[in-house]
Amino acid sequence: MNSRERVLTALKRQVPDMVPLDLGGNQSGLHIVAYRKLLEHLEIHDSKIQYCDFVQQAALPCEELLQRFQIDVRWLRPESTIVPEDHAPEIEGNFQGVWDQFGVFWGNSAAKDVDEILYYDPVIHPLSDVTTVQEIREYDWPDGSDRTPLKGLRDQAMKLRETTDYAIATPPIGCIYEYTTFLFGFTKAMRYLQKNPELIVATMEELEKYWTDYATTFLNEVKFGDEYYVDIVSNNGDLAAQTGPIMNPQKVYVPIIKPIEKRFSDKLHSLADVKINYHSCGSVTHFIPHFSEIGYDALNPVQVGAYDMEPCSLKSRFGDSITFWGGLCNTQTTLPFGGPDKVREEVEYNMACLKPGGGYIASNVHNILSEVPPENIVAMFDTAIESRRY
């Protein structure tokens, strides 16, 4: 099998020739500090180090590194989302950072030296003072049909599809519930979800309109004849903490959030023959049956260190309904603080749990953080390579 066939087979929950490997997505990437150390360790030269996600300080991995780790996925990114290593954040009051298209400012303290900043958080929430549905409807929502941010996407898609056999994935082209927490602020969004759900519903409906237009525009950019030069679209929606759901799944998620996210999922599947890779950190076991009903084909990042996320248990309970994408090694403990031997041991165990019967794409659990030693990153992927054959 080639890489694309391997990934698509896994997404159908069938057995490929070997477990597909991923590195470099918005939630399967690596921090730019870890990236520099890894390049030095492997004696790989990247002549143009760039960010693929400035907010997360995630590096755009060079092709030589991806080939070194036998990565089967390539991520299709608009030029506007890629910024140079020396990109300077904007100053806004006491913060430095960047504005997004929705008017959220992602920042950190302006008093810090840029080199001290490891990531940026949402610190200015444009809907924080909104109290009525009318105000939400009248907010200056961005235009998802604007093609300007997608410059270069078509040429990149053509090059990937016509000169390589990698599976092609998009960065997130949908984020509905989770984005309400950025627009209102997390605490206020959670309070409104309980006490004023009409505000959250109205906001999600506006976000649904934007992301539907954006996804349609994005996919049309990579349509050649009757074929779309993309295989997987990504969608974000963090719903859980490490200890469990951040809301009651049956009383809140099912009646309020699930219908809108299912409608958007149905739209994505109707637009093109693509698979949906849905991202939610934390302990998400209560949501997995709903994810399958919504139409999500894969769950990322498979946070194996969270409550009730033991990989063998996950596979036995949910392996028939969803593909697991991630889960290689605990990013919070073993990967940064264990040695290579401990990393290898954990990767071997997790793959032995998640690999049987297909339906598994191996990747780091969310982005590799700045403090992770390069030896541990190499141990993680080399062990995955050694263990990937069926």
C-alpha cells in the first residue's frame, strides 16, 4: 500500500499493511523549541524554519524530517497561516500576540521577552459583554466565502496529489462549540451554557454559518474536475478535561451542541468524499458514541493519560465505531520526563492496544512540548516504525 491507501484503510477501520504515522498537524505537531533541538540531534537542516500555528508556537516540519519518521500524512495549509520564525507579535495593551478573524486576541504578557513565550492564550474576548441574542446576530462576523486567506492552496494541493502518494489532510476547517469559549471567555461560556443557553446556541449558529462557508470555499479551492485533492478534514471541539466531561453529556451536550455539530458534519460529508478527523482533548469516553453518530471518522489526540482513556479499554469498547488518531505516548509525563527506554515501553504497549483490527493512525498525543528531549521524540517514532507492521 502507499501512504494514502494506508491512511484511508485505517479510517475505514480496516487492516492496512502497517499502521499509518502522522506528525505535523495542528494537534499532532511539535513546538518550535523542540523542533530546533530535534533537527540538531538528527543533523537535519531546515533552511527556512516557520510556524504552521503561531498561537501554539508549532513549527512547520520540513520534508526531510517527515521522511525520516516515515510520516504518511501531509497537511494542506493556506500560505496565510504560515509565518516566519522571526514573526513579531502585535502589542495590545498589556498583551502581545495576534488577532484572529473573529476578533479574539491571542496573547501573553507584553512585559515578557518574545523568546520567553511558549504559547499564546485567548485574552481578549469580543463577546464578553454581550447579553442578548440580537447583539450576537449583529456582531461583525467574518466572511467565510472570502478566498483571500486561501492564497496558494490550490497549487499546493495539486503538487501534493500529483507528485506524491501521501494522504492529504486539512488543518481545522471547523470549530463550533469550542470557539464560543474563546469569544465569551471560558468561564462565561460555561455559565451561559447552563443558565442562558440561547446565547451559546445563537453563537454556534453564527459560527456554523461561517465554517460552512469557509469549508465550502476551502474545498472548492482544491477541486479539480470532479475530484477533491484532499482526503481528511479536521474539526475541533474540546469537550472534556483530564478528569471527565466539562458538561453533562446527556443534559447539555446532546440537546444543545450535538444537533449543530451533526448538521455541520453532514455538510462536510455532503461537500466532498472526505473523512473527518475530530479533535477533543481529555477524557472523552462519554462522547465517543455521539461522535460516531455525528459522523466523525477519527478521534484525535487520544489522550491516554486522562481518566478512563486507557488504550486497551478504548479499543475494546469503541474500536468498531471510530478510528483512533494519536495515542502514542503520554505527552505530559513519559515523553518529556521519561527516558528513551520508558518511551519505547509505553509506545509498544499503546500500539499493541490500538493496532489490532485496523482503525488506528499513530501519532503523538497533541503537540510535542518545548521541553521534550529529542532522544525521546526519536525513540517514540522509531518504536512506532518498528511496531507498525501487521
